[in-house]
Amino acid sequence: MVADVTRARVTADSGGRRLRPRLGSWITWPLFVLVACLWLLPFWSLVTSAMKSTAEYTNTGVWALPAHPLTLFHNMQAAWQLGGLGPGFLASLFYGIVGAALAIVVASLGAYALTHLHIPRAFLWFMIVFSGTIFPFQMYLIPLFQSYTTIGLYDTQLGLLLFYAAISVPFCLFVMRGFFATVPAELQEAARLDGCRDFGVFWRIFMPLARGPVAVLFLFQFTWIWNDLIFGLVLAKSDGVRPIMPSLVGMQGMYSQIGPTTPLAGALLVSLPTMALFLLLRRHMIQGLTVSVGA
């Protein structure tokens, strides 16, 4: 009798445990779908509006489907040529790839030195570098503008590249230092016994282990550099030097010449590189986020 009652309680408890996750999934999944739909609605409006001509956009509603979807490529071509997005697109691609890569390499070297080379007052040096992120970035505008005009880096690709790389180093150092601190020191000692020097240990042991965090940092820093507007406006004025966002903003004053659908197609065109990079690095990014959270 007692065994039957105990068995019944265990069955009821296990059934309750199975029921609670099912109820939770029935609540969370519709909520996730609703949030995803609300997130995608503005993007859907952007895509459908960019596929319309100026007359169709004016005479139909925002949510109406386009009659000729291939008009999107004509609007993108007009944004690329008439709106001047071409030079800014190539410049931002250069700043994003090279600037993010430089920041990650410099930060990785610094993180390895701070965590495994026994530098005196390593935490103090880390805080000095990381303190650059405490203040709002807008505080750097006037000093940067004055110094760039004095030393000849104003309106140059080198000047913007150096700024983007330097401003990205503190956050990259923060992430890489946290990851390198979790790597066992025995790996470094074993590599040194095999004849590797410090740079060899860093390049052959630590960097292959850091593929996930490097992918996350490259995606984050590339996206930040690509989306930058204010520093590109202040530190450059030429079409071949200014990044893509100032060129996109400049299309707002061209409605009378190109219509509203061309800037919308330009905005869609500008968003493609970051989406493509996310899809390309999706697997490594999830792995890097898991490693960072675990660390």
C-alpha cells in the first residue's frame, strides 16, 4: 500500500514536471514569434517601398505590395550613382575590415601580454587603456578635429582608419583579456618546452583557440565602424574619404531629383554588408558568445 502511494506520487511529480515545461514553451514561443514579427515589420516596409517607383510609392500605401519588384535594382543603381553611395561604400568597407582587424590584433597582443607575460601592474595598464571607453565618444570630436588639421590627417583615409582602429581597441582588449585569462598556463609552458617563443605561443596556440571571440569582436567592431556617422562627418569631407553613412544622410536633400524610393533603396543597400557578415560568422559568433559567457 505504501509502495503504491509512493509510486503514484512519483508519477504525479514527473507528470507535473513534464507539464510545466510544455506550458512554458506554449507561452514563450508565441511571444518570441510576436517579437520577431514586430522587429521585422519596419524592415519589410523598407524592402517593399524600395521596390516601388516614385509614382507607385506616392499613390499606394506603405504596406502595399510592389507591382514591379525588379524596380529595386534600378533604385539601387540610382542610389549608387546619383546619390554618391559608391565611394562611401568602398571607403566604409576598407575602414570596417582593416580597422576591425587592426584593433583585434593589437588588443590580442595586449591581452596576451597582460595575462601571460607577468607584466608589473598589469591590471593598472588594462584600466588605463579601458578608461578610454568611460567618456562619451563625442568628447573626442573637437580635440581630434584640431589635432588632425594640425598634423595633416584631416580628410584622409589614414586618419579615419587610425581613429576607428584606436577607438575599437579598449573593448577588444576587454574581451580578449577575459578569454586569455581562462587559457591554462600549462599550454604556454608546454609550447615553450617545445621551443616556441612568446610570439609563437601567442600566434600558434592562443589565437587558434580564440576564433569564437575574434569572430564576435570582428562582427561588433565592423558594424560599429560601418554605422558611424558623426566622426565621418567631422573628420572628412571628400567623397572618397567619407564613409557610407554621411553619403546616405546626404541623399535626404535630393528628394526633388531622385524621389523617396531611391534613398530607401540606398538604406537597404547599406544594410546588406552587416547582414551578410552576420550570416557568414553566425556559427563562430554563437560559439564566441558561449565561450565569453562561460568565462
